[in-house]
Amino acid sequence: MSTPPRGPRKTQVAGSHQIGEMQARQQREDFQNGLRALLMRPLLGSLHAGFPSVRRQADKLREWFARETGWTLAVEREGARLYKRPSDTSDPTRGLPDFDRRRYVLLCLACAVLERTDLQTTLRELGERVMDLAADPAMTGRGFSFTLGSASERRELVAVCRLLLEMGVLTRVAGDEDDFIHFQPGSQGDALYDVQRRALSGMLAAARGPSTWLAGDAPVSLDERLHALVSEHVPDNEDGRRTAIRHALSRRLLDDAVVYMGSLGPEELNYFTNQRGAIAARLCEATGLIAEQRAEGLALTDDGTLTDIAMPAEGTEGHVTLLVAEHLATKLRESGASCVMTVAAITAFIREATDSHGHYWRKSAREPGAEQELAAIALGRLESLRLIECIDGNVQPFPAISRFAIGDAQLKSANRGAAPSNNGLFGK
């Protein structure tokens, strides 16, 4: 009996194995794309990038977020909502860019109006109904007022509408918001929107709605209210407490640039010390982030795509922020952990830097007094990235800012140039 040829069968087996590996890799990449899309945009509309991956990987993503962070994920045909809840409600760097308390109030009023409006509305109609709610004695009694009589107030309403457009709560059908801001009596400056009910219902990511409290039982202070909105039930046993700590640490690592040992409580610190390697490995495998572990803490770094604040960044503010970071990193290396600078000293440094770097900046940034605004922007960005802390006019640089320090010049045989030190995230 002749022996059948074996070569083709081996080739078929190898080809099947390669196809299987390729499919598995595509599944991992699709899962990662969906996860990263949700981390960047927790309220994800069907037209947003990444939503197709979220739809395909919905079950795995729900399981992963529930296991690693305790966050709930809802995926429907119209969009997806990751109900992210912060581990620290007292963080002053959280919030929407350029949104102060007044704009947050307008945002809440606008959502209340949209909840009761038709499937289509106009910008002017929305503003008039917001104005009606703002006239309530409960609002005026707290010193809040809103009318459409000035361009600045109309600009505030437009800022809220553009946020809702970006989040997919509104869809522009016709018109332009700028025409509404600068409209004159008798003009037709307005915009027409479709209201996306599903997206609107997912705006609030609270564990408990504010309307569920009785008048006498409602929390009083802002801190108490924020904590009550996101407070979750934790089983009163060792396993429940340990899971809550793991979820809180994972949330911070996914939301914040750096988690320092000194910022953790005793129980969190004990768990983090023993488990941070395992936590980092799981999070990095799923997200594509890279872990940097040092004695001072842990960071999950990225190429700049999975963040709302890039560092370094283009433009005048980005350049100034990088200069301030380098300056603080150098001072920290020279003075050690006790290094503290004043905001006034940082402002003076920017003013001096204008002479050597100002020709790269826009014209208005070179004018006298502009250094104060530039200092506020730069320090705000660095504080949001957990690189510094600002308290009462003082600036405390944190260890992670050492990655922006410039090292001593080194002579190299190839080009004999000066090379910046590669200190990693937390310095040597």
C-alpha cells in the first residue's frame, strides 16, 4: 500500500492556523478599538468613530467593564452609553472645557427643556424655554438669571447647544448658531435641531437620580450631593471591599494620567502595592496603554490619542506648557521633593521666555500682561495631568514631571550633540 503525500496536508494545517491567528488578532484589535472609543467618548452616537466596533464587541465589552471597573455599558442601535463614575468626586480638574458653574446650570436647564419638547426644536425656542425655567423663584432666589437680550448670553446658550451636538443629543437640520448670536431685531437667525431621545436619556451617569430624594432628605453641600449621586452599594464583607478597591484603582488608572502612592488611603495603598502589576497588565492588554511603574506610583501612557489633554501639544499654549513643565522638572531635580514655586514666579518665567521664544507664539501672547493668562492655562493643563498641584498661589511639582527634564549634554562620537535624558516617567 502506498503512503499518501503529506506535504499538502501540512500546508493546509499551517494555512488554517495562520487564518485562525489572523482572525483572533482582528478580534482583539476590534475589541480594543471599541474600548478606547468608549473611554474617550462614554456617550457614543451611531455616527461616531468606533461605534461599529462597540456594536460587534458589545457582550465582551460589557463583561470587561463590569469586571474591571464596575461600570455599566448599554449598547443599542442608536448609540452606546458607558456609565462612568469617578472614584474621586472632589477632583477640581474634572469637567468640561470652558464650562463654569453658570454654563453647567444652563446645560441642566437645556436638558430639562429637551426632555419635554417635541422631536424637533429650534435654538430660539430652546432659549426661550430655558429663560422661562430660569425665571422660577427657586432659580432667581439663588442669584441666577438668564435672558436672550445680550450676545454674551446667547453665546452661552450656543456653547451648550454645540456640546449637545457633539455628544449626539442634538442633530442640526438647518441654520447656523453664529447667526443666532449676532442676530438683529427682525432677522431670522436661528437653527433647527432633531432631538435624539436615547442620547438625551443617557446624559446623566448617576447611580441615583437627584429627583429621588425627598425634600428633607436631600444632601445639602455640593460635596455631599456629588458623593450621593455616584455612591454605589458595597457588600459588607472582605471580598466586596476588595472588589470596590480594585474597581476604584482601575477607574483612576483609566481616567487619570498618574496614580501616586501618596494619594492612596491605607487600604488602597496596601492593595495597590501587592496588585498593581497585575492590574496594570490587565488594563494595558485591553487598552493598548503602556505601564510605567516607579516607586512613587504608576502611570498608563499612550501616544496621545487616548487623552483630552495632549502633552506636548501644538500652538502657543502647548509650547508654553512644555516650557513650564521643563522649568519645573529642572527645579525639582535641583531641589528635590521639597521644591515649591509660586504662581508669580512661573508668570515671571513666562515673561522672560517671551524674549527667546515669543517669535514662535501668536502676536497677542507677546503683549504685556499676556503671561498671566498663559501661566493660568499652562498650570491648569499640568495639574489636570497630575504633574503638579496648585494650592494658595503655590505650585508643587510631582515626580512624573521629571519626564520633561532636559539632561546634561553628552558628547557622542557620531554627531557630538547634546542628548536629552530619558528619565522615564518619574525620573531616575
